[in-house]
Amino acid sequence: MTFFGLISFFSILFSANLTAQEPDVQKGKSLFNSQCAACHKLNRNLVGPALNGVSAKYEKDWLYSWIKNSQAMIKSGDPQAVAIYEEYNKVAMNAFPNLSNEDIDNILAYTDYVPPKPTPPPGAPVAQTSSSSSTNDIILILLSFVLLVLVMLLYLINKTLKSLVNQNTVFADQQNNKKGIPIWKAFAKNQFLVFCSVIFLLLSSAYYAYGYMLQVGVDQGYMPIQPIHYSHKIHSGANQIECQYCHSSAKKSKHSGIPSLNVCMNCHENIAEYNGEEDLEKGYTKEFYTNEIKKLYKAVGWDENSQSYTGDTEPVKWVRIHNLPDFVYFNHAQHVNVAGVDCKTCHGPVEEMEILYQHSSLTMGWCINCHRETNVDLKNNEYYQKIHEELSKKYGVDELTAAQMGGLECGKCHY
């Protein structure tokens, strides 16, 4: 083997060794949950001490020996081992001879891990929406055609200007040192070019103004940060809590309403810390979620130790996400209870949202298209049966859309 071959071999071997020795936080988390979590928490004492940052308090070799056989160290009179034993009511820690030094390194990497501060993604995914209306499509097609015509006119204008330059000797005559007519004067004298330019500017301005006006009041993708982080992904997704358990007024009232904190406490009187899946890369750790539960306790005045309410409460200033204009009437009960519309139709896949955002555009065109495309559900729905029988004969169809049953009348949403 050559000299350079030996260098390459040992370099690869050394790199592989370093990679193998690097602690794995995810493996450490798994080992912690299976071996340590029954007696230890990261940030508070349980049967044993809190383990966050424990590697900074003790030498690593000492930790290896302590974790593998703590009772032997206590019997040997090790001062640190005896002090821990005395402090925690002389409860001896289980021995873990099955854990290797590498396993312990992984556990320590997890207990020392400082997650990044959770931040919302740079932008919420934008839902795919249909065209606002056929009228808008026609206008956009016409504007596109006009722009195409204007491009052709610009080509003709360019040729005309070149002809004017040649005829009037715009550029200095090098031989006679004479100047021709300036190009802007030639342009100003040509009424046809001025007219075309004005039309072009007006149409361009109208096009961009029209596009801008269509976006006024459209908050699709709006994703504010709430005072208490509430994960629909955990509650509605992982735990499969029904939407109407929290938003119970959606089936009885115009508004779905903000759930009372008492609804939260129905579960969280007994759930004081989070024990579900974590996302360490984004900072959504067990500690993060548990701290959010503490915010809930502070708001309702719940004392964990006495398991009772103190009466010292604080209001939670939730930030509204879905907000229709004042001149628009929308009734949740009509859609949820009578029509049987699924919450996802308007609010999207809420069970996948860590931070809730406005999924649909909720524009007038979006609502009209829904009324045009959605058939009325008559199954076990006496509310629509009689009117459906009459209108189905009128239109000669078996199924009626919401639009055919008056869903496009102005007075339904504006009054």
C-alpha cells in the first residue's frame, strides 16, 4: 500500500470513529423515556432529581459508574453518591449494567439538549382555490388579449420612431454639425403614438389596480401567534378530539365561538405535562408544551399542588384568525347543523396544523362556487325534503345544489 493510500485509510477510519462516537439526541430521548422517565423529569424533581444539565454537575466517568451501579458507590462511601442518597429519602436508584457508555452519552446528550425557540414557518401553505367567478375569468382574458395587442402596437411604434429618426436626422450630423428634431418632440407631435401610449398606461394601471383590489380584505394564509400555543395537530389530530367538543356553539349559533378555558380544564385538571411526540428540530419539545399548560393554569388560577382554584385569574387575549366583513352574514348553525358541511370544507386540514392559519380565501367568489358545486344532502334531513321535492321537479334533476335552492340570492348573505 502506498503512503497516500495509508493516509486515506487512516483518515476514513478516524472520521468513521468520530461519527460513531458522536451522541445521538433522538436515541437518548428513546432511552430516557424507557429507562429513566419513571423516576426522573428533565426540569423538576420527581422520585429522583431533575436531569437537565446533569453532565455539567458531575464528571462523566462518575456518571458512568453511578448509572450502572449506584448502590455499589453508596456502599463504597463516595461522598457525592451518599449526598444524593440522603437528599432523596434514601431511595436507592436502580442499577443499569445493561447500558453501555455510548448509551449513557446519548441519554446525557438528550438531557443537555437546548431546543431552539419555536418559530412559525415563514408562510402558511396556500390552499388551492377555484376561480372567484366566471366574470373575473372573462375580464382577465380580455385584459390579456389587450396586452397582446399592445405588444404588437409597441412593435409598430418602434418602427415608426426609427423612421422619424432617419427622416428628421435626430442624431447630430457629423459633417455639417447640425442637429435634428429631438426624439421627444417628434414623439409629442405624433398624435397616434401619444394616444396609444396613454391607452397602454391606462389599461396597465387598470389591470394592476384590479388585481390589487381583489386582494383587499383577503387574509388567506394569515397565521398569528397566540398568547397560549394551542396545537390543533395534537388535540384534533393525535387525540382526535371532535371540533364541536370545543366549538360547541357552531351547531347552535351564528358564531363558532372561542372555547371557554373551563373546557380546556375538563382535561387539563388531570393532564399537567405533555407526554406525546416531540419535534426537537422545530423546538416543540415536551418542556415547551408543558410550559404552555402552565400558562393555562395561570390564566384560570389553578394550583397544581392543592389541586384547586385560587380565584386569581387572567384574561387570555386570543387573536382572531377568520374575520368576515360586517356586511356579510354567515351562520355556522345553518352550514354545520342543517347542511351538514364538514369543518374542513372551509377551515382545511386543521388536524395537521401545529399553528392554526386561514386555509381558504373566504371571498365572495369562493363562497358562490361552493354553493354552485355542492349538492344538498337530504339524508336524514327533513329541513330540505319538501322544498327539494318541489324544486327538483322545476329543474328536472334528482339532486339540487345550494345555488338552485336560493344560495345565490343577494339577501341570503347581505341584508
